[in-house]
Amino acid sequence: MASGLRVHALSDLRQISAALRRQREMQQEQQRQHEARRAAAERERNLFRHSIGQVQPLHHAPRVAAQPAPAAPVPLQLVLDEQRALRESISDDFDVSSLLETDEGLSYRQPGVGPEVARKLRLGHWSIQATLDLHGLRLDEAREALGGFIRLQHQRGVRCVRIVHGKGLGSPGRVPVLKVRVQRWLVQKKEVLAFVQAKASDGGAGAVVVLLDRVRPRG
């Protein structure tokens, strides 16, 4: 029986020794793989340095943070001045009666403009190049629209325009309120040389045909 125990103990010892040997071999293999990976990584890090050789760092001048260009100022005061000048240039309280010709259409000529200009305008000597229709606008809207329209067409070099104000048939008392206001506003515009009531084919008593001054060269 004692000899059987010795046999089992020797067999167990051999198995333990073999297991320890395999463990050591695995650890050694893992260590070799680790060293190989580390060496490969080192070669990769040194590849660029070995390729270009010795380098010298560049010396940079002191850097200044770039500032964005300031935005162009909005000429707000100029806009306000132009709007105020437009409102002041055509007043609703202007007395126009003394400036209108007492003909059938109550025509108008700027001082110094001969009567033949109104006659030619009435006969269609100048063709109508632009039209402004004021139907449906409030008085303040119509005033601003007319002032801007006259200024714009004059800047474009247009000579003859038509303003449609209506006959006032829908106004209280059937009084042509807008027609009278349009006459007041037009005589205050320096760009207006003359105006006459439109021909029947162009609106008759519901419109006026306006002759604008030529654009004066600057300088």
C-alpha cells in the first residue's frame, strides 16, 4: 500500500512540474510578444525623425490676434433727414389755388414755363412713361407714394408720368378729396414743370399727366 501512495505522489509531482513549465513558457512568450510590439512602436516613432534628420525649431515673431474689420456705419441720420425732407416737401396745408390755371382741367405751370408746354402736354406731345395709381391708399400713404414716385422717375430721367387719383365718386359728399391733395402735393415738387388733367383715354378727371424737369448734371 505504501508503494501505491508513492506512485501517485510521483505522478502528481510530474503533472505539477509540467504545468509550471507550460506556465513559464506562456509567460515568456507573452513577454517576447510585448517586447516585439514595443520595439515596433519605437521604430514607427523614430521613422519620421530618421527620415528628415536633425531639425531646428522655427522662431516665430510675436503674434497679434487679428481684429475683425468694423462694420460700416449705417447712415441712420441721413435716412431720417431724407424722410423728414420728403414729408416737409409736400405739405397738406399748401394753398394751391393761386397757382392753378383757371382752365377746364385746372392745369399748372412752374413759374417761367410757357403756356405752350401745358398745351403740348394736354395734346400728348410727351408720351407717358410711368404711372402711379393711388386708389385704395390713405392720405398719408398716398403722399409718401407720390413723393417717392416723382423723385425716383426724375432720377431715372423720365419726363412724363401719370398720377391716377380717381374722381372721388366714393368719397363722402362725392368730393374729390384726393384729387385736390394731389394738386397741392405736385405744385410743391421742384421736379414738376407742369401738369394737366389727363385725356379721357388716359383717365380724364380721375388722373393728371405730369411733365418732369430734365435731370441737371452735377458739378
